[in-house]
Amino acid sequence: MGTIKLKSSIKNDDYTNYVYEAFDIQNKEETEVEVSFNLSEAKNFDWNIGIIYGSSGSGKTTILKRMGKLSESIFDYEKPLISNFDWLEPKDATLLLTSMGLSSVPTWLRPFHLLSNGEQYRAELAYKVGNAKDGEVILVDEYTSVVDRDVAKAMSFALQKYIRKTNKRIILASCHYDIMEWLMPDWTCSPQKNEGSLERGQWLRQGKPQIELQVSRVEADTWNFFKKHHYLTEKCSKGFGYLLFEWNGKPIGICVYKPQPTGAVPNGYGLSRTVVLPDFQGMGIGSKISEFTASILINEGKRVFTKTVNPALGEYREASAVFRPTSKNRKIRKDANTDKMVKTRLSRASYCHEYIGQGISGYEELLKPIKEMREAKSLTLF
């Protein structure tokens, strides 16, 4: 077991003398804080994620600093966010940001100071994690202290997926207990418990937490709340269908579907837009709500097609058994067209699939005209 002793001389004045007299303090020369911890067992097994937790003032930061220099992030406010990751190839930088749950393409083009608190925190984590050298332990203090608690959960789940996928090691200090089941740490340590002894593995055995969303059919104007986070044109027809998804009363995502042009495919529909707000990216919600939308259309006898250039969503569908590649999948089209914008769009290789999964019953009213559908329905994703 280790003990860290922090001592400091007291510079006495009228205020300290008042405290001595009022509270019978004996030692008037110096103040001392002791923090107990024992992380020696961490050397005896492989791990990726450790958490030092406890209330404010318990000594978490003191322990973390004893283990090394805290990881830092440095952003140039004049550059777009993605340009700050210049030690990586551009494609690798987009994959890092996406893997950390920061997959909103417009966000990549904004400078750091124009991001939301949640986006800034994810960007800082991406920088610290992506910039770590091989074998380096990433040390992060005050983890999720400045973000909404549902955002903290989403962020934690995205972080742990990336850390384990890349086999990195990270130690987080936090005063919040609600992130544990989302991070699923390999070990935890609290200076307030068992003299700071390391505890192993209980969270890994619990599995992924359950996420229940509320889904409702909404007017086209709801798209205005999400449109700035999509990489394509913000315009969407009022004749499309709009499904809003909420988590704990917060709007977090939208899926927009549309009928295919007459004569293209009988009963054909396309998923026009799928957007998850940046604070809630990284948990796979986008793929799940698009699958859900496709499945309720399939249940009504429709055929559903998807197209995206988003790497996270596209690669998920490539590996999924419920999506089948179409003949246009990942092929660059060079259709003769004088419209410059259309030519640019067709020149990108897109992920093109047809949904071939099972239909889901019980949500038929979501496809009714908007005036007939007002009540939200619950949907368990995981």
C-alpha cells in the first residue's frame, strides 16, 4: 500500500488565529493531508481502463499525478477542429473522431471554441487518446465533470469501445459513479474505500446497459433542429416522413424516410437522413434508429434502401446481416449531368444497401399521416 503525504506551512494572520481559537486547532505551523492507494496489483494482469473515483477532495487527482503527467490537449483556435489532428493522415483523423463519438461532419470544420461543451470534451479526449505514444498510459482528471449526465454516459461508451479496439490504456479520475456501467472498467480504486485498494472486473460482467428511447411521428419543421449536423444539403421535403427519437425526455436523433421515385422500385422507400446529435454519438444509436425505421416500413410491405458516405454507418451496414449491398455500393458514378452539385455528389463512392431484416409490428401508427399520430412509443435499443 502507498501513502501520499501532502504538507504545507501555514502563514498565520488574524483569520487563521480566529480559526485556532474558535475550533481548538492544535497544530498552528503546518497542515497535512494523507491519501492512501494501492495499485500494485495492476501490474499482474492485462487491462485497458482503470478508474479512480471518490468525492471531491478525496485525493483522486493526487493519486493520478503520482502516476505521471496528466495528458494534455492543445488546440489552435484558428484552425478547423480536424486540422488540429495533423500528426495523422486526414482519413485516420476522421476515423479517430468518429470512433470517439464525434462523427458530425460539420463539427469537424468548426474551430474548437465554437463547439458545444460536450463536443469540446470529446475533442479533448480524442486528442489525448490519439496523441498517446505506444505503451503510454493516458491520464485524465475530472472525467465528465462538466457535461450533462446522459452525455457523459454516451461519451463513456464511445471511449471504452475505442480504447479496447486499439488496445490502449487509460486511467480516469472522476467523482461520478453513473459512468461505471458505460465504461465497464477493468479495475477501480477509491481512496475512500479499503485503503485505496484496487478492485477488479465487476463492471465487465454486467454487459452493455439498456437504452430505451421514445419515438414519435413529427412535423417536417422538427428537421430544423437537426439539419445543421448532417453533411448533405439541409433541405428536406415536407412530404417525407420524420421520426423523432428521445432519451430521458431529450431529443437525440431523427430518421427521415421518403418514397422512391414512381416506377423505380415498386413500394420502394429510401432512408433520406439519419442524424444523432453530437452529444449522443458513439453508442450505435444512428444505426439502430435507421434499422428500426426500415423494419416498420418492411412490416407494411415496403422495400427500403439506404445510401451514405458516413464511414461509421456505412461500415456497420457492410458488416450487418440485415443489409444487402446493392449494385451501386461503393462505386463512383459519372453520370452525364450538367448540375455541378449533383456531379460532385455522384463522384463520391457511397455505401448503398437494401434492408433485408425482419419487420416489426406494433408501430403501424407511426406511418399514419402526422395529424393521426401524436403519442410517443417506447423503443428498447440495447
